[in-house]
Amino acid sequence: MTKDGLIQKSIKVLFIRGSGVILLFLFSLFLTNYYSAELVGKYDFVRATIMILSGASLVGTNQSIIYYSGLLNSKNSLQSIKKIYLKMLTMTTAICLLLALGYTALTEQFVNELFNKQEAYSLILKSIAALFFYTITMLNIDALRALNKTISSELYRNVFRYTPIFIFSIILYYTQNQQWLIEAFLASFLLLSLMTLAQVGLLFKKLNLPRTNDYNFSYHQIFVRSYPMALSAIAYFIMQSVDIIILTAYEGFESIAYYSVAVKLATVTALALMSVNIVIAPKIAEIYSTNDFEKLNKLINDSARIIFIISIPILIILFVFSNFMLGLFGENYVLAREALLLLLGAQFFSSLCGPGAVYLNMTGKQKKLNTILILGLIINIILNLVLIPIYGIEGAAAATLISMIFWNSLIVATVYRTDRIKTFIS
């Protein structure tokens, strides 16, 4: 992939992701201005819960299917991806069932006391009930990317993913049924899972390549390749959500709503990193399999520069106009300003470090990434437990900043030490 090609494709993905951010921004504005902060906090708790659970139920298949697509493309055998996908579908379905059975073994009193909230058990139960549909949606989104349908994948990930719940929330508001917000959010993934299943199925029917180089991978091979990515994903998802989960035990749902808005605003700055990662992930696996490190180094260097150049203007705007941006969501949301500034610092450092995590995932170094992210997760949880009771949402943001500096630095050092590849801006 040439630098111009990388820029062009990254900009397309960035545009779609930007459209998704605008949609999410409008949706969040609608919720915070027309729904109670307590209900918005419950919604954010459910969203964080299902995100963590999906890390376990996906067992890394959504990441490894990208690896397999790059590998099979390099061997001119992409048609073999269908068998891999079907086995992944079976694996994720079985794990969702196991998680559901495991949760039924817990008592309602135990869960409610653990989170210090009377509705905790029922909120998590609803998340468990919808987990299968959420998991299938996430797997299919990356299956589309594996089938070279990056634009379709990104449309589902960033636009279609929020469209149903936005429409449902408007209908619920005007029919005076706001109490069904969480059920509507979870039901939207039933719709999305059916839509993505239909599109992936049609693409497999059209995938008519010569079978001279057909490859077959066993469940064991797929699991061995996927589970290290699952550990990374679980660690990453928990780091993204554990602050909200711990806040639930110490703060009201209103504080969770304020903090979640700050998180969403700060995450906008990660658009460039995520967009470039989406484009280069299969390419890294493909080039790495040919041992062309000169070409690989150029791809990573170009990617790091693009990430930094796009991220900086967004960071500056959010930093300068932090009060104004938070105020759009409601008067009380300005209380999250200090938390937002700390989270922006975390995203700035991440943008400096480039696409290191995706590099490790796509080059067979998942175990090294796992170790780094698990260490980062442990530090993140400890810091959240120490800082949240004292500083509230600012403590949660500080924990995120410190842990992100820690694990991003380790990733950059690991990539450079093993392959002499600079993922950081230089």
C-alpha cells in the first residue's frame, strides 16, 4: 500500500468514523437533555457491562479473523475464510451460553450488594440476555473487514450501530416511555445482528475464488490464535469500562452520566488512531508474512505520522473549548471538566505512540501484548480503587491517564526491541 493509498483509505474511514462520532454526539445530546441523568447513568452502566462481557464471548475471534484474512490473502486463498468464520460463530455462541448459565448461579442479593445498587442484578441480567446478539454483530463487523469490505464494516461499526437506538430513544421520549431506554438499546443489537448476518452470508456466496490453495484450520488452531487476542481485548475493554463499574459502587448514576460524557468526548481524539489501525491491520499481517521489514517499517512510520497530524487539532479544540462542549449536554455536565482534561492528556500520549498494539496483534506477538495490557489493567484497577473513593470522577480519569502512559510506553519499547520498528512519532 502506497502512502497516498494509505492516506486516501484512512481519510475515508476517518470520515465514516467522524460521521459516527457526530451521530453519537447528537444521540448523547438528546439523552442528556431529555432523559434523566440517573437513567443515562444506568444506560452507560449497561453499555460498559456488555462491552466487558463481549471481550470474553468473542474470545478474540473478531481480531483473529483479520489476521487470517491477511494470511490467506498473501497465499491467494481467501475463500478459506468462510470455514474459519463458521467455526468462530460456533465458538462464540457456546461461550455466550456458558456466561448466561454462570450468571444464573449468582444470587440477586449478592450482585446488588457488590455494586451497592438495587438494580444492578437486573441491569446485568438484561446485558447477558442481549450478549449473543451483540457478540454476533461485533464478529460480523470485522468479518466484513476481513472480506475487504472496510467501508461497509465501518458504516456498521460507527453509523448503523447507533442509528436504531437513536430512533428508538426519540420514539420512547415522544410516547412517554423513557423507562424502556435500556431494553431498546439492547434490542437494537438483535436488528444489527440479523442485518450483518445477511450481508456476510451474501458475501460468502459471491466469494468464488479458485480452490487450488484451500486451507483448513481446526477449532484448536483458531482458539490458539484467537485466545491471546481475546485476553488483550478483555484487558482493553475492562480498562475502558472498569472506571464506570467502580464508580457505580461509590457514586450515583448521575455522576456516571457526567463522567461518561467526558469519556466520549475524549475518545473522539482516538478517531485517527482507530481509523488508521482499521486500514493497516490486514496489511501488517500480509507484509510481515513476507519478511519485508523495509516495507513494513515504512507503512508503520507513515501511519504514525498520519495519526499524529489528525489527532492534534481535535485535541486542541476539545482542550480550549472544554467548558462549552460539556455545557452542551446540560448545565451539570460541566462538573466533568477536570476529568475531561485528564482524559485528553491520556489520548494525546496515545496518539504519540502510534499503532503499536495492532502491530503486535498482527505479527504473532499477542502474548507479549497480553502481558502488557494485563499489567496495565492491574495498575488501572488498583488506581481506580484507590483514587475514586477520594477524588470521584477525577480519580477515575487520573487512573486512565497513568495506566495509558504505562502500557503505551511498554508497547512502543517492545515493538522496537523485537523488530526495530518505530511505532511512535519520530
